[in-house]
Amino acid sequence: MTTNGHLRYAAAFAALSLLGAFAPPAAADAPGATETTQARCDGEYRYSGGEAQRAARDAAIDRVVSDMNFLVRGIARSRLKKATAIASAMSIAREGDQLVVSIDGRRYAAPLDGKGVEVQNADGDKLTLTHREKGGRIEQTFRSKDGGRKNGLRCDAENKLELNVTVFSPRLPHELKYRLSYRRK
């Protein structure tokens, strides 16, 4: 790999580190469906996936970095782990036309009409956040110019929240995907 190739991968991981403070949720376009999904998801949650889901996330990271040059794998692995830190607590609430998702005490709000708003992650980096409701689940997307993260949330009647995470960047060999479980407090 050329020096430019190494720089390209380093830039990708710097962009991914922008996402490090994020972990979950969001919502909606169709008012009736949104209210149902929102009502089902409204509340406070605790991580319940245990070590098995942590190990599955780590294995997914290893699959992504295994397709990268060996010189950048360690850096890539470290940055992806930081960018995909598992939140211990989440809450979801509706405030007027906005869905508010708090992740380990950090609040993210965006309108339910899918319009992007600028937010900052824990490191102060600026990202665009959108919330949409699709097929009974909430879709939250954080984007930067070099990639982003999609959080797909599905809530059930048994007080469970399933979080499907996809991290994407044109500089990654393929998307990073994994699933986390939360339980209502």
C-alpha cells in the first residue's frame, strides 16, 4: 500500500472517531405510525446484552479490519472500538415535534420530519443528525463528510429495545454491523 493509501485509512479512522460518543435512537415521518412507535419506545433503558454482545461487536470490528492493510489494523481496531462504545443507559422521549434520545446522559434532539440538525459528539465534533420512523422502528443517523453511523431501534411490548448499529465510510472495506439489547428500567 502506498503512503497515500495509509493516509486515506488514517483519515477514515479520524472521521470514525467523530462518532465515538454515539450509541442509539430516533424517529419519524408518518404521524400515526410515529405515535405508535414513539409510545412503544418512550422510556428509560439499560444495556442488557452482556458479554456475548460485546464479544460479537468486537468480532464484527475484527472482520472489518481484517480486510485492511496490516499496518493500520491496530489503529483501525482501536478507533472503531472507541467509536462504537456501548452505552450503558438510554432514554427516548418526544418533546413537541422532536424526538429526544439521551445516551449515557448526553442529549440528542432532532425533529421527527427527517430534517437534519447539527449536533456535537462528546469530543465536540459536529455531525448532522436525522430521525425517521420506518416500518415500526426508529432510524437515527449521524453523518460527517467522511462517514457516519445508523442506529435502528425496535421496541417491543416486553420492554425490550433492540439496537442495530451500522457504521459506514467510503474508506472502510465494508460496513461494520452489530446488534445490542436494552431493557426498560
